[in-house]
Amino acid sequence: MALKESLIENNSILLKAEASNWQEAVKLGTDMLVASKAIEPSYYDAIIRSVKKMGPYIIIAPNFAMPHARPEDGVNRTAFALVTLKNPVYFDGEDEPVDVLVTLAGSTSDQHMAGLMEVTQILDDENSEIGVDLDKLRRCNTKEDVYLVIDQALNGG
């Protein structure tokens, strides 16, 4: 399941959203996927539990988090959700806040890895110090803007 198709199918894009803490920020993404029946509410609980236990493993670059848990934690089908925040949120013990989140629900570990690679490919920016360009998602005001960013990244232009 490709990222763009998943975002369209699950109606799972929320831009410049409000969240008062990291748990709320994560829930914005999982709520959209619960609404589309891609995941069960238990998937959110699993993410929160894992972060509290293992630390913020879901932060994969400065300001960027990819909330995910295991396929058996309530994934019905592979899906993605994108959330950008008006004001960034802090994870416990982290200096850098997060304002771009891509929730990943992989129905198998293979699909999980494929999803991870696709998102990384879209954000990849070798000219950036942190290796990803989040501004292209931060600038998006509409779902159409997001689809364009994805198309441009995957078609190499």
C-alpha cells in the first residue's frame, strides 16, 4: 500500500493541528486510522505504552516522529496517517520538539519496512543537516499540497 493511496483511502491527513502534548499528537494520527477501520484503538495504547517503556523510539529525525507499534497490536491493514502541528510538542527527555508525525500501521513486518522506506524516500534531502526536509510538509495547507509533495519526491523532480 503506497503512502499517497493510503492517505486518500483512509482520509488520514491533518495539517497545522493543535495538540497540547505528545500523547495527543499521536492520537490525532491514530484516531483517523481507527475511523477508517485500518487499526483498532488498542494500537494507540500500544504506542503510548512502548514510548513510556523504551523512550521516544518513534522520533526518527529531529522534529519528526513516526508513531508505530507491532502488527499484532491492532493493525487490520497497512495504513499511514500524516499530522503536522501548529505548535510542536516535546517528548519526555528530548531537547528537540516534534511537529511532523507520520503514523505507520504495518500489517506485516515486511509492509512495515516498505512503508518506512517510502516515507524516508519522500522526506530525504541530502542538502539538509538532518537528512530530511520537513518544510515541504510543514508548508502544506491542503491535502492536495501533500499529494503533490509525494508525487514530486517519488517522480524525482
